[in-house]
Amino acid sequence: MDRTERFYKIERMLRNQDVVPIRDFLDELGVSAATFKRDIEYLRERLNAPIPWDREKHGYRLYDPDQENPRHELPGLWFNSSEIHALLAFHHLLDRLQSGLLSPHIAPLKKRIQALIEKDDHSFTEVARRIRVLPLAARHIESPCFQSIAHALLARRRLRLTHYHRARNEETEREVSPQRLVHYRDNWYLDAWDHGKRALRTFAVDSIRSAALLDIKARNVPDKTLDTELGNGYGIFAGRKTQTAVLRFTPERARWIASEQWHPKQKSRLEGGYYILEIPHSDDRELLMDILKYGPDVEVIAPAPLRREVAERLRLAAQRYNETEKQR
């Protein structure tokens, strides 16, 4: 009988009897008194199981009627992929957290997560060593104005931003009404109504150089409008007006791409072994980068401007390699 099965038998016995003597547990479980004691300690400390000792009846009971009993869960099968990803990712974020208002609360929270991750005989140290969650393309730039942005967002106040545009290498001043913060691909983005442009815009928070809180009430944009304007197209830089990008992947690459979701409204099919993916998009920037990383394994069928842009980028890349080879 393994440890998990013993835990379930212990709880079943406690539920079926008011008080269970130690001898009954030892006979039923077939373990030593020391092993049974370790099981009880684990159930109490790691799983918050309320199993007090009844001195008058000389046995264990499941609940103490004089105390508020915490919720507990018995271990069963180990975590599924999404559960262990969430726990390990959260623990990783807490490790990276700098000192601040949450500092006094972090240590017990981390211990609780570690206790949840530990199942059966798997220690947290062993789980963390064997299973890793690696951040993807995170720009580790701590924005000095994140707190101001978050405060304005929740207090429904306008902000005056100094925004750095990487492509043009220039800064611009913007007055915006913040709508929501989005954590996407390990980076933070601010969806906001730009009063100068009179339109919704998305700003990478790490590109915001300053954020001054204004004593002006923020304009509220309905969630439905935000989803329509910013959620229709591919990636974080979306918009209401979308067009369909048609991508054709080679049979070899199709074995991977066919299992991926690029957009909730994507369409796909197989044609002669090739994988055809159709996705709505309104801004080429992010989609362009994702297409280029597949090199010769993908071809843009439509729209024509996107096809020409990808072809030009590949031509320039090939030209650079050719020039480098000539110099050698």
C-alpha cells in the first residue's frame, strides 16, 4: 500500500467512526507506529487536515467541534500540466519580486505553494530541479512608473505619458485614459484611450519613460468595445479592421503547427500534406516576427502586402549573409 492510498484509508476510517484508536489504524494500514505518526503529521501540516487527538476516548477524530476547521485536500494523482505550470510560475514570480509592501507576506505564501507542490515523496527541491518553467522573451526592465499606471487605472484617472517609440527612436507625450493592464508573453502592456489620437492604443509598459497622474476623470471604454477593437486581430497590437493572413507550412513543419493555436478565430486545413493556417490580423508587426522565425518552412499566400514584406525581409537577411561571406 503506497502513501497516497494510506491517506485515503485514514480519512475514510475517520469519517466512518467518531473516534479511531491507533491500534485500528495500524492493523488496517499494516504499518509501524512511527510510519503512521509521520502520515498524521503530513496530513495536518501539509494538507491542513483537522485530525485532533481525543484524550478522553484515546483516539483520533476528523474534526474538532470547538475550532474552525480549515479546508484540506487529499493527494491523488499528481498535477496536470496547467496546474504545475501555474504553481511553478507563481513561485518563480515571487522569487523575482523585489522588496516592497508585500515582503512580510511573501515567505508564508511561498511556503504554502511549496507545500502544495510537494506530493507523496516528491520534495519541492526535487520538483523544482526536475521541472522548469522558463520565461519567453521577457524584457526585464523595471518600469519606474508601473505603480502610477496601476493607481491611475484603478482610480479611473488620466495619465500624461512620455512614451518611447523604439522603431522611430523618439519620445512622444500622450494624454491617455488607462483601461486595463495586460501581461502577455512575459511582458506588461497598457491598453488606453489616447485623447490626442482619439483612439485606443496599446503601450508596452517598459517603453513608458514617465507617467504623471492627472486630476481628470478617465474616459471609460466598455469591455465589449475593448475586446472588439483590441481582441479581433492577431497578437497584442490589434484593431477593429482586420484582414486574413493565409500561411502555408511545409509538411514537416505542419506536424508542429497543426497542434498550435495562434488565434481563437483561426481556420486551418491540410492540402497535399501542407498545413494552411488562416488568421485575422490588423497589425503586421508581431505576426511578421512570428512568420520570419519559421524561415523557409512557411510561405505567406495572402494578403499581398504582407507577402511582399516577408519576402523583402528575407531578401535583406540573405543579402547580409552574402555580404558577410564575401568579406571572409
